[in-house]
Amino acid sequence: MENGHAKYRVAVIGSGNWGSVASRLIASNTAKLPSFYDEVRMWVFEEILPTGKKLSESINEENENCKYLPGIKLGPNVIADPDLESAVKDANMLVFVTPHQFVEGICKKLVGKLRPGAEAISLIKGMEVKMEGPCMISKLIADTLEINCCVLMGANIANEASILTIAVEKFSEATIGYRKDKEVANRWAKLFTTPYFLVSINYLAGLVDGLDMGNNTKAAIMRIGLREMRAFSKLLFPSVRDNTFFESCGVADLITTCRMYIHCSQLTIKQTNTEKSFDELEAEMLHGQKLQELFPLLSTVHEICIGQLPPTSIVEYSEHTPNLSLIGGPTPFY
């Protein structure tokens, strides 16, 4: 509290390329916004560089992450800290930007170590698959640490080219999702927004390009992919809103990823701790329907990925009309 007004201290948990760019973005704003303390602590998973120097020491001496974001100055108010508890101890705004498989372990180390009233935001794509079903990273953070957790997602993917777009201050955008408090979401937006970063199925297009099928076919595949993404999301999370798919984290992300055509998205179901066959689980969970009936495009891509169908099948799946009767609400993407 300063002059009767709350001040916020930010810690970034993660120091890869996206974590370093996020720290740079945030630090440029904390340095000039009176409601934030200048310093931004960035937790670094310690590594020894080929020079023999520790990564955290190198970042603090050179103001640059020479391993994950070389050539980009982070800002003098970014401090690398290899001690997780030390990095977060004074912070009341936590930015999670680590590989998703490490989030649960990190959160368990932080239980009971955070300031009262701390808020979090996740910049992490992906989800955890647990016995009881899929779990969003933001929910994993919120449940483990018993704090509120927003989400920032946009038309970017975790590869060097897209991260560098933001690092060199070319225009990009993202969307913040929140569950409880809009005022908190607005605070996060203020923290991330800059003149060049505004906060307000990839493999499929690659197949179409590789087969020289043209832009019209690619557009059709992307449109149908968005329709099935919406249906799949509603099957897992019935409360999801249709307008989410029109945000930067929805259709814009889909377009960007498809244009990059570097990742392969596959639909998988994991059988754990059960003696039931895949067919039995499918019938039980989908009330007698088949995955191919609900998600013909996703199913076709999966079969292409595992070698059961030729790449040309990407345009043949449309002979099968999807049955989305399990998914409530209108289906505006036909």
C-alpha cells in the first residue's frame, strides 16, 4: 500500500523464450505504471552454460537470456532468480509460463509460500490429463494454490519465430480469460498491453499444402476444424461460450497455427486404471456414438498420423456428416 493505493509486485515463473519475452513486456510497463513496483523477478531453472557460467548470473550481468532469447535486452528491472521461493515471496501477481508438464510440481513447491491475496495468470498451452478427466492448466494452478488464475492466450505458438515477433516489437495480440473478477483481468491487461502487443488445426492445413489442394480447400478444412474444435470443447467443458472461438485465442490462433503448419494435432484417448476396452469406454462415454461420428475430421487426422489412412483422406472424410447431438447449443460453423 502506497499513498493509500495498493501496489502490485510481479513474479514470472519461467525463463524460456516465452517467459523471457513476457518478462520484458511486463517490465516495460511496471517501470512506468505507478500501481506496480518496478522490479520483475523471473524464476530461472538454473543451467550451466558452455562458458561455465550459471544462466541466472549471465542474465543478470548481460540483461539478456543468451540461451533462450539471445540478442534481446530484457530491461534493467528484470532480475533473474534461480530460487523459486525467493522469486515469488513478495509477489502478489504471478505469471506462469513454463512447459505444462512441470506446472503441478512447481505449484506443490509453492503451497503455503505465497502472499495472501496473490493472483495468477497462465500463459501455458495444453492441459493435464488426469484420472478424472482433462484439467486445464489454469484450474490446476488455482486448485493447487487456492488462488484465482486467469489465462492469456492468443494467435501465437511456442516456437522461436512467433515468440521473436513479439520480442522485436512487431504487432501481436492476445485474449485474457477470467472466471471471477473482471477488475483483476483488467489489471493483467494493463500489465501486458503495449503499443505492439494488444490484450483484448495446424497439421490439417499442412496436409492440404503438401497435397497442392489450394487455398479454397485449406479454408474449408480450417472452417470445419473450427467447428469440431468448438464441439470437442463443449463436450469436455459444457460451459464454454461460443464467442470465445472468435477471439484471438480462437479463430486467430487457428489461422496462425495453420499457416505455420509445423505441429501435429492428434485426438487421443488414454485408458488408465481400467480393464474396459477402448470400444467399451467409447460406447459408455459417448452414449453409443462413435468418435468418428462426432469428430470426423479429427478422427481422420489421427488415422493419417498413425499411418492407417493416406494423406489424401483429409478431403474424403466429408462424406461422413458429423453427428453433434451430444453437444448443446447452436452450431454456427457449418
